[in-house]
Amino acid sequence: MIATLALISGQRRARLRRRGAVLALLGAALAIGFALALMLGQNQFPPATVWRVLRGEAVEGASFTIGTLRLPRALMAILAGAAFGMGGAAFQTLLRNPLASPDIIGISAGASTAAVFCIVVLAMTGPVVPVVAVAAGLGVALLIYLLAWRGEVTGARLILVGIGLSAMLQSATAYVLSRAPAWSLQEALRWLSGSVNGARIGQVLPMGLTLALCGGILAWRARDLEVMRMGDDAAAGLGVRLGLTRIAVILAGVGLVAVATASAGPVAFVAFLSGPIAARITGRDGPILLPAAAIGALLVLVCDFAGQFLLPARYPVGIVTGVLGAPYLVFLILRENRKGTGA
Amino acid sequence: MTPPLLQATGLSAGYGATLVLQEITLAIAPGRITAIVGANACGKSTLLRSLARLLPARQGRVTLDGTPVQRIAARAFARRVGFLPQSPIAPEGITVLDLVSRGRHPHHGLFARWGAADDAAVAQALEVTGTAGLAERDVAALSGGQRQRVWIAMALAQETEILLMDEPTTFLDVSHQIEVLELLAGLNRRRGTTVVMVLHELNLAARHADVVVGMKAGRIHATGTPAEVLTERHIREIFGLDSLVMPDPVTGRPMMVPRGSLAAARQEERA
């Protein structure tokens, strides 16, 4: 008994230490990435100059580049990436399937179509657009659920219905964009694959607030969500409030992904990739949402930088993440098929 | 402290339009082991899920010490009544220690930290089930018998006064079946835990249960001691099986030997 006690408390402490270390490393990587994103680019600035601009001093030749161009872009990359990562991992955990990510099953596509429709056809701007995007994301989530319903909802059917809806919504986005001849290629790409190019500081605040609110809701339900991975009945037997957790996680997850999509476009595969990468790094033995958010933020920040400066031409971040994510999607679908759950 | 009383009164429940349970009235014997037996699809699991507060009653009610279970908060209920479904899912990559630790979930509020009492409960659950040596192993890599013991360890770590188990011996070979049932019997003896389990194997039910509940078509057909319920007549009525019941040479409890199914006998007669 005493040996067992020592063994398990030792293991638990080791686990907590490892988790703390991983989160600290991710945080440090984010801080360094953020600093580099402000310093590096067409013009390089030393840290001292960046610091002066951040403190609000007007620095000749640096204030515009850092304060107006790079800072909102880097902040948006981090916040939208975190929102995608956290929202995606929440859906994957709730539906117990890595393919059940909002960007695979059409929730991002729905938010994106709605945002494009509002901006291009209805000429809307401002905070109305994310609100409509969230409503559209929820609408798509409900539609998938109803279409997949056959007395009960199984993960595989929900995912197939979602993939189909996603394809339809993406072509709707492309159609709306094609009807707007004055639209630039950059802007079109933002809505088709996502970009943080041209992010403004005014967009950063609503994204940050959404992340705080929905992240808070998810943190409130995180433990119950984790226990629900054992199946609904086992979780209910452990005192989990299934209905409440399901609704809260869906609302918060759709909110995160839809607002991020309205701000940065449907940045391809970030929601889909962050959870599995975070699980690989931290081990799958604790709540995944925080590490997934950090991985999402890092993915968007690093891929945006790579798309701007490390590749022969300038690409929006969604193209880079798309290239990274597509092979993993193929791998997962093949694996599902081998397990015999693909259909 | 007297053990709590879990009770169904005039309970009807079901899924969708179908009513699986019809007017069930049953008081679970406190501090005893109850086995629910019956043919496939007779409502055994549905009754267990209703007792576990998973399925709302259409009519009648389930009460714990007189309070309707739907009025007890989920977490508070789970601190008193544990439920292990027939096929729980072991999350990918989870270790035995982590899985067993989840039994402590209902004991933690939103901000409660893991404490010494939690470590002690988990350690004891591992010891009692003989799974302490597996603590660091991946649950997916265990054999069927080991995995079942780990799930039971999780339910034990929950430290409830009542334990509901849906077919705890499925997928196990005969020695592991006996092992699991002896484990539950020991728990019942030492801690006075009330155990309710759905069992398929009548002879195991006869051997390990104090009370047998025989169900047929959503109703309770017979309830009482193994000797009262597991008679040739009841077995014919509940299962449509012609059998011979004799005393088990080891325990003296009833032992059932099938002669043949009544359906097959009728067919033969017609032919």
C-alpha cells in the first residue's frame, strides 16, 4: 500500500513537472516568435527600437512598420491561431475523433461563406460580420447534426456529412468572390484559405475578447470534457453533466472558430492539426485545450512568417498550413478506413 | 452508518417511442449483492441505467434514500452510486493510473486540487484489484482480464456505497470471471458496498449473489434468493429453456444444467 502510494504520487508529480515544462517551453517559443515577428522582415529593427514603439514612442521609420503593420499581424496570428487550436481540440475531444475538427466538417467554411457574403454582397463592415459568422457557424453545426441524425448521431456519419457540406460552402464562397470583380487576389485568398495580412488593431480586440470568453467557458467544462472521452455512460456514472458540457463546448468551440475565421479567414487545418500535435508533445493524459491553443498560435505565427519571407514568393498563411495539414488528413482518412469506421 | 437504499417504484422507462421497462418496483437490498438476470433485450441494462440516473423515468421514480435521483446533483449522486457500463472506452494513450484516477472525478469541484485522500483511494483501488503493478502501462496494451480489473479499480476509486455494473464478466474467460466476481464479493464483505450487477451466466449469479432479480419482457418476473428464483420453472418461464437445477457440489447453491431450448423442442415435435 505504502509502496503503491509512493509510486503513484511520484508518477503524478513527474507528470505535472513534464506538463509544466512543456507549457513553459511553448510559452517561451511564442514569446520569441512574437518578438522575432516584430523585429524581422523587409526592414530589420533591433529589440530596443521594437520596445520603444511598443511603449508608444514615435520612432522615425519604425512606428508605422512595427506598430501598424507587424504588431496587429503578429497579435492576430497568435490570437486567431490559439482560437483555432482550442476550438478544434474541443470538437475533436467532444466527438472522440480527430477528423471531427470544425475546419474539416464545414463550420469554418460556413463562417467564411457568411463573412464573404456580408462583406462582398451586403457591403457590411465592423462587428456585425463576426456576429453573422458565429451565427452561420452554429447554423452549419446544427445542420450537420440534423443531416447526420438517424435515431442517434455517430461520429463517422457526422464527419462525412460535414465534409460534404464543407465542399459545398467552399464553392459558395468562391462563387460569391467571383461575382466581385474589384476583389483583389490577396483578399480572395484570405477568404478561401486564410491570411493575417492586413490585420488591423481594431480587429485584434474582439478576437482577444472572444478568446477570453470562450476559453473561459471551455476551462469551466474542461474536466468534464476530458472524462467524456470514456464514453457518455461511463462519464455520466462519474457525475459528468453531459448535456450542459456538450452545449457549452459546442457553443464555445463554434464561437472561437467562427470569430477567428471572420478575422483571419479559414486558416487551413490549424484547428485540425493543433490538438493532435499537442497530444503528441504533452502526452494524452491531461486537458489538451491549453497546449492545443499554444500550438495553434505557434503554427499560425510561424507559418505566416514562412509564407512571407522563407518561400520564393509571398504566400498567405493558409496556403502554408494547408500544405502541412493535407498529408495528415489523408493519413487519418486512410487509418479510419483500415479500422473499418470510415463509412 | 446504514447503507443507502436505492429503490424503483412503479418505474417505466425506455428509448424514443418504445417503453422498455414496465412498472418496475424494486428495492435494492442494502449491503448485499444483487444479480439481475434475464434473456437478451428484456430490459436488464435499461433497469441498471435507470438506477444509475442515466435514463429519466417516464412513469414512477427511482429514489436514493427517499430522494428522487433526478433531483440529486450529478456529482453528488456519483459520490454515492458508481456505474460501470458494459463497454466503456479507454481514451487513446491513457495509462492505468490515469484511468483509475478518473474515479476521483466526482469528488472534485471546479477548483479542488488533487489531495492525499485521492492518492490513497487510487492506491487502495489498485491494490485491491491487483493492478498496482500495471499502473504505468498503457490501458490499450492490457489483456481483456487485466483491462476489466482496471475498470473495476476505477469504479472502486470512486468510493461509492453502491456499485452498479453492467455485465462485468463479459469477454472474460472462466477463471477471470470468477476472479472478478470474487473481487466484488470481497469488496461487499469488507466495505459493505452494495453491488448490483447484470449477469448473463446464471450459475455465476447463483454462486455470488445474495439476491437474484429475474426479468422478462421489461418486467420483474421473480425476485428473491438464488434458491427461490433459479428454479426449473422460473428458468423455463424467463428463458424458454428446459433445464435441470441441482445443488452446486462446491457451494450448495442452485446449479442449472440446460436440457435444451423449448423452442427447439417444439419445432422437433412439429416435424
